[in-house]
Amino acid sequence: MIYQTRYSFFNPSPGWRSKASKEQDVLFDAERLRRRQYFFEKITLQSLADQSDQDFAMHILSAAAMPEVFKRELVTLCRDMLGDRAHVQFAEPGPTHVFFRSYCWEHFSADPWTTQVVLDDDDALSVDFNGKLHAEAAAATPLRARTENYTCISHACGVTALFQDGKLTLHPRVNAATNLGLAIVAPSKSRYSLFDISHKNIMRDRPSRIIYSQSPYYIRSVHGDNDSRGLYDKELLPEKRIAEVFKYFPLMNSLTNDWETNFVNANSGEKSGSDA
């Protein structure tokens, strides 16, 4: 089980809309990097540290041009929270999928099959996600497609966390072809990478399993530093479901007050989330 995360990696993409995705000076602005580090630590890394099934590795792809102080802090943070399960790579600009694929081939090919999982650097997975994915991956008899056996697994049900105007609110989210926790079960030396596949079209173009559940599988963060469009359902999550979110994402117990009282106050220039 390999979680793959881009962290301030410079490689302009048509699907990214923020200035940081296109301009290195903006990407490596110290205040922006501090904000990204906060979300990465409190949400993404914490959700993996909280997993009930700890049988996984994480590959973080970041930029060689990142300021050295932030490189050191990133490596230290990942090791402190995940130990030797975290692998940080600093690379020059280039196709993201090539780096992830090559690293997988080099470091994780001892087993004939691997499960690769997309995890953005400000999103979270439920505490039981890794354990459930192990079971789903084992059950997903890979389907014949082109010249290789592989199966994509998409988890439809989750929650949007909106960081806006100094407040954190939760909103329902259901998307059958989401990139949140999207997984691919494939031979370890497969040429396929989720970073070279359109997640929006997986049901049309790829052998896929779509997993629905009454409980949330992921938290998607929407805030002022999103690279993609920060769309979200305006409806608030019902009160009776909020306790469920805290159950599956214990990081929420400290995040709400921490962000509203500490992070926002320390970053008075914090940008609001957007639905544009």
C-alpha cells in the first residue's frame, strides 16, 4: 500500500488554476509554505498516523528548488510522524507520473502486486481507510484491460472541510470518480500511474470499482491555496453526522480549535476558501 503525495512540486498542469502552480516564486513563498506545512501536518500526515492498519508506505514528491530550510523541516516532519514509512524525494520539474512510477519500480517491486493511492497534501483519510482498502484490493480480481491486469478503486463518500473567514465548516461530498483516496491495484512494475489517468473518466475508460458507504472515507480541504477549483456543496453537514466525522477522523478533535484560534491568528493574511 503506497500513498503518493505531491508537496509543493513544480510541474505546471492545465488542471491547476492557482498562481503557485505556474510561478515558482509564488510556490516557494515562505508564508505559503508555512500554510501548506500546517495543513500537511495537521490533516494529511495525522490521518495516516491515525490509521488502525499501519501497513503502508508514503512517497512524497517535492521540488529540488524548495528552500533548504523547508526541505529539512519536511523530512523531519515526515520522519517524526511516520518513521521509515515516509519516503521524501526532491526532484527537478518533470512529469509527475514518471517520478511516482520510477520510484515505485525501484523501491516497492519486491511484491508482484502493489496498491498505489492518491493523497493530496491537504486532505485526510478515515482511520479505517487503509484496512478497508487492503480488503478491497485483495477482493478486486484485476480485470483484463489492454495488455495488463489492473483495477481502479474509487471511494465515493466523504466530507468537504471549508476553511473560510476564520471558520471551519463541514459539507457533504459524494463523487463516484473522485481523486480523494483513488487507488490502483496493479503489478508492481506496471506502466500505469494514477497521475497519468483522468480520474473523472475512470468509469468510462478504466476497469473500476466504485465503493459507497454510510461512513465518510475522506476529508477534502477547500481553502485559499487550492491548486484546483475549490467547488463544494453549500449545504452544511447535518449535526447528527458531525459526531461520525469526529469518530472516523480523530484529528478533527484538535484541528477545529487549533486552526481557528492559533493558525488564523498567526496568519492574519490567511486567504478564504472559494467556490469559484
